[in-house]
Amino acid sequence: MTTFTELLLGGLSMGAVYALIALGFVVIYKATEVVNFAHASLLLAGGYLTAVLQDDLGFWAALAVGVTGAAVLGAGVEFLVLRRYRGRDQSLIAIVTIGVDILLITDLTRRIGSHVYGLGDPWGDRVLSLGPVTLPQTRVAAFVVAALLITAFLFAFRFTPWGVAMRAAAERPETAALMGIRLGRVSASAWAVAGGLAAVAALFLTVFPTPGLERGTSLAAFKAFPAAILGGLDSTTGALAGGLIVGVTEALVTGYQSDLTFLGRGIGGLAPYVVMVLVLLVRPAGLFGTRELTRV
């Protein structure tokens, strides 16, 4: 029972981090109806900036620069590249994001090389003991920070002028434009928010018990992709639910790997995709996604 509790709590904390990444996918999709395949490069860029600057600036200042840098990079990609394709087919723009991701990831992996960077976080390798259950403090911090950020985003999305503008642009872009909402500004802000959330997620993906930031860190974004899909690409609530489901599923399947050898090795990494497919078979729009109705 102790093992199950530790795996469950660890899965919830990582699920909250995956929810941050999935929320980035959802925000951009709601603002532009484009699936952003360049999200992995935003995550790696934010983490890289934090890692290389933490010796000179200290952890908190480096983290602020990393989050800001990823946000600026996201807004820059939207303004310099994707805005030129406004009005084009969404599948074409999604392909463009793949090209952007390849360019950014190639440059970042060249810079990182074979190094494994520590981020200088204040939690170190300390653990929190709750009776027989032990949990790294970084996992607790990940859950708390992710919960606060997601709550703040949902509040802003619902009650602030920025959130109203984004919801209007997502529902009726032509009408929103006629009402004075600047769609380009909404789109750029969505990319900036997604970049900032990805940079925070990069922090908790690379601290203890993981060794640090490396070239493969960006692959975590693809673990969060099933979370966004099974929750519903147009649902902010779905991003949270999907992230938690993916995190718990991955943690439990990986933790009980020895009892699941008949399924083959590495089933923990595959399990979130299996869950995604099973959910989509029942609800093609995801758990909380909007179901499209067509009159025939």
C-alpha cells in the first residue's frame, strides 16, 4: 500500500506538470485553432536559459529569465512566422510549426551537446516523509506551483479582459475582429503564455529525481500531448484532467512494471497513448472537448 501511495502521489505531481504543458497546447489551439508542434522547443529553450544562467544570476532570477525568454520566443514565432499564414488551412500551419520545432530543437541540442545541466533549484535531493510514505520535495513543489498557475490562468481566462478577448476570438473570430479585438495580439499572447508555462514545466521535469536538463528533455512535451488530446484540445479543464490521468497512468504502470512483463518493456511510456486511444474511441472530441454537430 505504501508503494501504491508513493506512486499515486508522484503521478499526481507529474500529472500537474504535464497539465501545464497540455494547457499550452490548449491555449494556442483555442486562440488560433492550430495544433502547435513547436511546443517541445519552447520547453527546451526555457529550461536551457534557466540552466545556463543560474550560476551567474542565481536560481530565481535565472528562472524568471527562462520563463520570459520562452514567452518572448513563443510570441516571436507567432509574429515572425505564423502570422504570415493567417487565413490559410490549419493543417498547413501545423506543418509549419513542425518545421519551426525542427530548427529550434536542432540549434538547442547543438548547444547542449552531451552535457547534463543542473538548474540550481533550492529543493535539492531533500524528501518529505509522511509516515511510511516518502516523496521528493521537488514533486510537492511541482504540484503546488502547477496548481497555483493553472488556477491563476483559469481565473484570468474567465474574468479578465484578456480572457474575454481570447474566448471571443476562439468562438467567433470574424465577429471578434469587427468588435475591435485584435486577433494578432490575442494569438501572440497565447503563444507567450504557452511558452512561459512550458518553461516552468521544464524546471520540474529536470530537477531531482531526474539527473538534469539534457537533449532529450523536450520529449516530455510529447508525453503531455496525449493529455491535451484525451482532455479535449479546446478545453482548459480538459488539459488539467488529461495531465493528471497521464501522470498517474505513467507512474502506476512504470512502478508495477515487474508485474506487467507480459506486455513488454517500456510499457510505462506507451500507457498514456493507449489511454488516449481508448478515450477517443468512446469520445472522439476528448473527455471535455466540444462535440461538433453537422446538419445533413
